[in-house]
Amino acid sequence: MIIKEMQPDGNFEDYLLEGSVLKIGKQIMDIDALQKEEQVIIDIIDDGRFVANIIIPPAVYEEIQEPTVEGEPSISPVKVLIDMDSVKLILWDKPILTVEGE
């Protein structure tokens, strides 16, 4: 996964990547399941604060050749598992909330 921090020395949301499952803040998402035919951009908001973007590239397919009943080969497109190295996680500074008077 490509990680980009938008502010130097920022206070970023914690994240954990396990396979294609990304946990960021209170949210858990399967990036492979979210991949579509076109690029997908997901905005992550936690407690009303914008903390990250996830940019998922378009799905990739490979052609699989299978025999048919008639003996002629049939070619079917099959979605390839997502290459997590091509997914971008853009982290934005998560301001620290303070209570007035403290």
C-alpha cells in the first residue's frame, strides 16, 4: 500500500492492513471487495473529522480458457485479487480536540 501523509509531523489516524482488510479508526473494510471496474475513492471521516482517503485502482482481469460440452474452448474473464501495493492511503492531520478552559 502506498502511504502518503499530507502534513509533516501530523497527528494521523492509526491504521492496520491485514491482507486486503484495512482497519482505520473505527472502520474496517475489505479493499478487494470494494474494487470496481473504475477507480474508487473512499473518504474516511471519524467523529465528524476528515482523516483519510483510500484510492483503489480499477479491477484487473485475466482470461481463463475452459472446455465446453461441445469441446470448443470458452474464454472467461476472471477478476484477479487486488494488488495492495497499488492502493493509496492518504492520511490527513487529525486535529486534537480540546475542551475550553483546560
